[in-house]
Amino acid sequence: MGELFGAFHSLARDLRSLEQQKILDEHMKIIEPDCYIVINGNSASRSAYALETLTVIARLLYVNPDNVFVTIGTQEENGQWQQYSLKHQLMVLSPETSKSKKIIERFFNTLPSALYLIADRTATNISAVRISNVGQSNKNFSENFLGDFFNHPEQD
């Protein structure tokens, strides 16, 4: 799933469709073997339903820790989410806004910048697909930061 931008109703329709296809159960547990959900950054912003969207994403991660992946987007990096609707929702709904902000910031700080799907590997080479909301031209992220990760195909 690409940038959701807090599109709670769209996310709900997608999850309902996955339930109808017998991929998810009524508790949002992935029941189809070898199925994964990837949410690619900028998930909870620009919407009156940003907090609800983030809550559903957190539930998906909790119920499916090995099958749901969420990458960080530019709007979640470095506190940027506070420029958008999620902060405003917190101010209205939570009398203890600073505590809520810290919890959300901690959550966003756990998200990876990229997900790599290994397409092929040999003793000397790895072919991978990178899923990331952070562009390759972003000076804050580069495959060079991964050190020897791609140089050792035998290490997962």
C-alpha cells in the first residue's frame, strides 16, 4: 500500500477486500500463508482520520508482527508529522498531548527507511527490490549506510 495520507476509509475498504478474499480474518490477522502487507510511508497525515489510520496500522503490526511491514515516510521523519493533521487531532483528543506526541514519535522512530526483497542470490551477488518512501537522492539515506549487508549473501 502506497502513501495512505490518513485515508482511513480507503484503508478500511482495502482490509475488507482482503477479508473477503480470505487473506485476513475479522481480527485483521493474516491467515493466508506467505501473504504480507507493506505500507510504504506517509501513512498518517493530511486527513481528519490520521489517528484512526495510525491505530489500524498499529493493530495490523501487533497482530501480524512477521507479515506486516511499515516504512517511514518523509512526513514521519524527524518530527515532520507534527506539521500535519495528526498533531491537531492529538491536541483535540488528548489532554496530555506531550505524552501522546512522545509515544507517536517513538513509534515512527522504529520504522525502517526501506524494505528489501531478495529476488536472487548467488555466492557473490544479491539481486534485490527496494521498497522505500525515501528517495535515492535523499542525502540522509543511502545503501552505503548498510555497510557489508549486501556483500554477505549467506547472512540473512
